[in-house]
Amino acid sequence: MLDALLMIVSAMLIVLSLLQSGKTSGMSGAFTGAGGLNLFANQKERGSEKVISNMTMVLGIAFFALVILIRVV
């Protein structure tokens, strides 16, 4: 039962991670340094991006808790 729930949560976590939009210029920006380093940039998520981000965080916590629970039981 817990194993099936863990598989469902992990599949949903993968899908939500893939749905998130990239916030950098990708691999080319990593090698060329394009775009600069904005450590203190004030970019807030809005609308659907915020919902997806929050759902990803909740599913990540649920995944962690399920793994611990399965290991203990």
C-alpha cells in the first residue's frame, strides 16, 4: 500500500518538476556566463507558477516522509 503511494507521489513529483519553467538561460548560459548572476533578483512567482512550485514542495515533503515511513515499517 505504501509502496504504491510512494510510486504515485514520485511520478507526480517528476511531472511537476518538468512543468516548472526554467529560471536561467540553460546550459549555454552556464558555460558562457551569459545573463549574469542575479543572486538578489526580486523575481516572484505568480499564478500557475506559484501553484506548481508549492505543489512540488508539498509532494517533495510527502515523498521524504513516505520514504522514512516505509524504511521504519
